[in-house]
Amino acid sequence: MSDSTTTAPDSSGKKVSKITEAVIRIAGNSQDGIQAIGGFLARLAGRSEQDVMTFMTIPSTISGGPSIFQVRIGTGEILSSGDEADVLLAFYQHSYEGHIGSLRKGGIVVYDSDHVEPNDAYRGDYQHIGVGISSLAIEAIGGSARDKGKNIFALGLIARMFDLNVEKLKKLITERFLGKPENITNNALLAFSAGYAYDVGDLADLFSFHEADGSLSNQVVMNGNEALGYGLITAGVRFGAGYPITPWSDIMELLRRELPKYGGSFVQCEDEIASVSTAIGASYASGVAVTGSSGPGIALKSEAIGWAVMAEIPLVVVNVQRGGPSTGMPTNVEQSDLFIACFGGHGDSPRVVLAPSDVEDAFYMAIEAVNIARKYSVPVFILSDQAIATRIEAFPEPNLKELMQDITPDRSPVADHKPYDLSPEDGITRHIVPGTRVASGKYPVVTGLEHDELGHPTGSKQLHIDMTAKRRKKLLSLRATLPKTEPYGPAEGDVLLVGWGSSKGPIREAVDRMRKAGENVSAVHVRYLNPLPNDLGEIMKGFKHVLVVELNDQGFNGYGQMGTLLRAKHTESKIRGITKTDGLTWRVSEIVERVHAAVENAG
Amino acid sequence: MSKLSFGYEALDRTGTLNVGEVPPVPDSERVGLKKKDIAADHPTWCPGCGDFSVLAIYFKLIEQRKIWHENITTVAGIGCSSRFPYFVQGHGVHFIHGRALPYASGVSLSRPDLHVFAFGGDGDAFSIGGNHFTHTARKNIRMTYLVMDNWVYGLTKKQTSPTSPLGFKSKTDAWGSFDRPINPMKQAIAAGATFVARTTHTNPKHLLEMMDAAMDHKGFSFIQCLSECVEFYEGAFDASNPRKGGSFETVPEDHDVTDEIAAYKLADEGFPGKFGIYYKNDRPSKNEQEEALGEKMRAKVQGLEDWQILQKNFDRMK
């Protein structure tokens, strides 16, 4: 809790500190509904014109297992979910023991005294507040022993501690249970009120957030998977196919639920290969379609994606990255699929790879992916990751009326058509969909065999040379239109941090922290990963060290996957990697320490 | 300021497609296609290959059913028979090995106005693509799938196929194959296919009848067509060819095509077995069910534009 100013005591005689932001970590088991508490807090922040970012871990077991949800709420811009928590809400002994270390010194731990025996060794460092959350929740609701409602009771406690808007929270609770039996809503409200009314006698201070400055009005609150799914719908995607796998499944479920409303459909296929093939078939016949997966599912799709490169059929492939290889770490974050996205196919098979950097960006990048796919007739990867997928953020509401696209292909007749016409300098051609009459009577075949301009197989060396070049050239013409890369911080200095994907927030916060300490550090965040923008070379010239911050292994040569690509493109020995594989997002302090170490070791 | 660097562009068709002046032709003035209009590349098959007669019958079907040129949609995987789309003047797809059915499913489900034909061989259908055969059948996705079964891998020059009979001597089973072959008809019936027929390239009239009936079927129609590989399995189907001393017997007239058990019994007969429609039912296709689901869901958002439908979701996320 930064920037606290103490004000007059409230009615209970407690001091109320005005704060700009707070980090609240809720630790329990995955079935305790702690994600619901986090969701309510995030949504409330959105409605209160505050910024918010959440972080959660879920066990990869089917039911149960330790789980946390961290919420950072504030009046200014929130870049990461926070290194250290101000408040820890611990439901069990393991939650208490396992997460007390994440609390800042002097922080507050609120524990369920029905389940937690506090450790005296921690009492000096942290304020301890024991509340019989389980029994009080049961008491409030009236005798059900199933531990239901204790999450909402805890939400009430938090609301009291932080002077949150009770009416808005009650409205959110009512909305959440809309359509459920009335007694469920009533029980939830009872539990909430009981928590709110509980006298947190041991607590020295209460807190209250500074008023929002009004710059964050009209926010929507959602997680990255939702933003990506809705982005695809906004882009005009009306067909998709997929196979269940964590953490991609949420997007697939969303599209399955929503697309029929728009006259579209989403098919759950028998396997990953069928899903990519079905999506390509639909893309070929009815405009850009989507498939997606995570981890091993992406590997299975590789052959068909190579076909789409060869046959020049547009396609969007969502890859919500998780820890790999193989089954790996299904519920942890990693950025180790950059190589398979860029190169995962046999032969020379250039494709486009984009990576959203936060939840809002996931929405807009989904639209860009579709537009690039249709313009260049090429598969486009959206490399999201588990951290973006599951975290909730508030962002300015998009203008849907303006953004909504209709990408239905034009089926009016053409005089003649060559799907693989070699004459355009930029290599860009588009195919026509079935149902399009070709007056010349010469119809195209789309194919995975090397082909002539009409799509018929050829063994000609020259055609293979020309067609291979065509597939490359069209993406070089895409590269020529990539937006200018803007550095965060001055364009010259000692250290340039290069990041991609979900690391944007922590990297920027690290830059802010280091600059405050007088260090000359800037950052660039790369969103177009393949082909890479040309202007990165120019930006790198202004810095002594270029450190690529990635959630993947350092590899045989000492730098991660993006670092390898940048080295190949710019051949600069000052490009080095800061990588890790612990399955967690970057903490700001971690980046700062690693940057210092890397500069020191530069020799 | 727009947050999109790549916003919507109305794609200029003249840039990459030769649109030219194409006068519309009213359907009433259009004439059916003749063989010369539909034939494209000269087939690369070996002289005497059974696949030629399937191609000829496909042309005949298009002619007879007056399928407009732009609506001919032919999908295939990999194999000798899967070269099919190159030989047909129409929208064609030569996809990857074993995956013609999921590709055709994507076309079929997103384009209810088309009748998609998928062609392939026994390796494509029952080996590498076996999973898709089962699931496309059970989901009853509308299309016609004709498998040219030659009991051998021909394109790769004589390896054992999933339908090679026991004892077949191939390059991968020089001593004679001992893996039990798949029975495509049983496989199709068990998977839940709603139209299951059997024919042979040596009886073009019967082949045309089967394709015609398959095209009328509203769901997934499967035809096993014996198609001899003269290069690597010559004489495989002689017992079904009266000109080679065999017998061509059709399904008995009293066979009830809606009786699954009776169909399975027919499929269990030894070679040459019977030819004709073994099984057929009118279970709703996935296409119809998805359409019905869509109608139901669209009724709830009636009169709203797409952005308004999405706006309702966004309003709930505030």
C-alpha cells in the first residue's frame, strides 16, 4: 500500500489511511471460490474507475489443491499484479505457511482461525488477525456445514478493511447469481453482510482508496482469454474448431457459446489435427476461421499449418502457451513456444506470429491477426500465455459499433483466376471461395504440393524457387507496414530491455524503478514477432546492453528464444538473455536484480 | 486514436484477381456441364487403374445433376486416388494425408449451400485418417465420402494397407500379411454412418446409382468402391467381376436398409459379398442440428446487429 496518508478516525474510532493502491492475496484451495472473491474485487475496481490486475495459480488437479488469487487495485496505472502483498487472506494452514512470505514486512494476514494455527515466529513481522471465517459464515447463512459462503464472508471483511463500495459489491453479487434460485443470492448477501459487520477489533487501521481521477471511466473487466475470444468475434470470425486443452479451453467454450448468436458455429473435434483441418476447411470456404490450443496440441497441428502456408489459406491459430515440453506444466506460464510458432513445420514455411502484451491487447491483437490473415492469405499465430489468459484487467471499453467487422468473402464472379499468380511484386494473392464462378471455366486447386499459378502440381525447379520466394516476399511486404516500435523511456541509455507477451507490465515497472534510482534503462516491447520489425536494430544502437527478458530456457548459447531470433537478425553480441523457467510471471524485483547481475557480468 | 495498426480493409479484388467484366447469367439460361467442361488435368493414374471409372462417373453425376460449375467442391487427402481434385475442373482441394474428412467438414458446416465430395483411398480413410472416419460418421456431417479401396498402398509402391487381406505379400509383409484387415462396411455401420453403400469400378452403372443416391442423402454418405490397382494388386477383385468369371450380386430386394443388424450381417459376408445400399437412416445431420441451435439462439437476439449482441456481453462485464 503505497502513498498512505492518515486521516480522521472513522466511527469505530480506527484510523483510516488513504492509499493509492493495494495488493491482496487470497490463498486457499481451488474449490473455495477464491477466484470469485478476486473476480468481484476486480469488477468493482473496474466500476470504480480504478485500475486492476490479477494473478492466479490453479493446481492441475481436477478438484482441490492449493490455489491463490492476487488482486492489485489502484488509482494509478497498474502494470503488474505486484511483487509483495499488503494483505494476505489465508484459509488453511498450508495457505498461511506457504504465502506469508509473499507479504511485505508489516503487512496484514487475515486467517481463518477455524483452520489456521498462527506461527509465533511470524508475529513480529506481520499483523495477525484471526477470524473464524468458516464458522461465522455457516452461522450467517444458517447451519450449512459445507463451507459454502466463506469466500463471500471474506469478501465482506475485505470490503470493511478497505472501505469498499458496499452497494456496488452487493449489486455485483446479485448479478453474479442472476438466474439462480433466490435463496442462493440471499445466502450470499447474508454472508457478505456478516463479513462486513464483523468487528476486526485487532486491526489497527482501516484503509480507503484515493478517489479516482476520472480518467478510467467506462471500463470493462475481463480476463485475457475472454478478451481474445471477443476480439475474434469483433474481427468477424464466425467459425472455429478446437479440442479441449488447458488453458486454451476457455476460449473454445466462449466461442462455442457465443458464435451461434452471430450465425456462426464452433466445432469440438475428435482431435487437434481434425480441429486445425476443420478450421482450414472453413477458412477456405467462408472467411477466416480460428483454431487454437496449448502445449502439445500446437505440435499436433503443425503439419496442417504447413499446408495452409503452402496453399496460402488464411487461418488464425491461438496458442495459449503453458510450460513445456510435452505435457509439461499445464497450469503454469512459459514463453517457450516462440520457436514452434515461427518455425514449427517442415520445409520453408513462413507465417506470421503476434503476441499480445496484456488483456486489452489480446482483444485488439485478435482483430489484427484476422486482418493480417485475410490480407496476406497466411496462417497467423496469436501467442498468448497462461498469465494473460487467466488474469483479469480493466480496460477502456472498445467502441464495438466501429470495430465490428464483416469478413464474409466476396463471391461475385471473376473473369479468370490464378490463386498463385506470380506477377504481383509483393507476392500477395488471394484465393476465391467455392461458389465463386470463374467465367474462363478454369478453376483453382488449392494444394500442399508445389504448384503452378493455377494450383496444379509441378516438378519445375524454377516454380519451386519462385513460389518459395513468393511465400516469403508477401510477409516481407507485411513487415514493411509494421507500426513503428516505440521505446519505453529515452531512446538512448545503458540498458535496453526487450520483452514480449505478458511480461510487459513487470518490465515497465522495473524500468520505472531503475530510472528512479538513476539508472539509464529503457525497454521495448515486441508485439509482432514474426517477421520481426526492422526498426529494432536502430533502437538497439542507442544502448550498451540489450537484455531480452523471457520466460523460457537460456538454451545452449545462453539466451532465450527471442534473444536467438534477435541475434540472428542483428548479429549484435551485446544482445543477451534474462530468462527463467519457474512457471511464474516476473516479479519486478527479480528483473531488477537480474539486470544488475547481467550488467556486472558483461565483462 | 485507433488501437489497431491493422484495421479492417475492404480487400481490393482487382489487385490480385482478374475480375474483369463478368456478365451475370440467370440460372434459367445456364446449361449443364459436359464432360469436356469438367475434365481438367489428364489423370496421372496407371493405365487400367480402377480410379478412372470413378472419375468418369463423377463427371457423369455432375452432368446429370446439373451442378453449377462454381459449386463443384472436391476434397481429397493423399494417395493415388486423392489426386482426384486435379482432374476435375472445379473448386478443388488437395489436402494432407488422412485429413480430407475434417477439411470437408469445415467446408460443409460453414457452407450449407454446397454439397461437398471427398475422395480417398483405403490408407487415407482407414489408417492415418481412421479417427476422422469414425467421428465424421457419428456426427453425421453432410457430405459424400467415396473411398476407392484397392487393398494396397499404391502411391508408395506396394506396402500393406489396412484393408489388405490376410496373407497378402507386400514389401512390408514379404511373407504375407497377418494383421487382420479392417472391414470398411462394418466400420462405417458401427461408427454410426447414416448412408453406407458398396460398389465397384467394374460396374459404372451401379457406381452412378450409388453416387446419385449418396448425393440425395442429407447426412454423411459413405461409399466403398472397389477400385483395382493393376500395378500392385492385379486381379484382387476378379471374384466380383463377371467378365473375369466372378459374380456381381446386389443387395437382396427384401433387405431392410434401416435394419442395422441386417446391414452388419451383409457386411460380414465373405468376398465378393453384395453391392448396393447396406444401411440408411434419417437421423438429423450435424449441419441441421447446428442450424437449429443457431436459430434458437438468434431468436434471443432478434433484430440486433452483431455489435449490439456483443455489447450486451460487454455491458455485463462492467
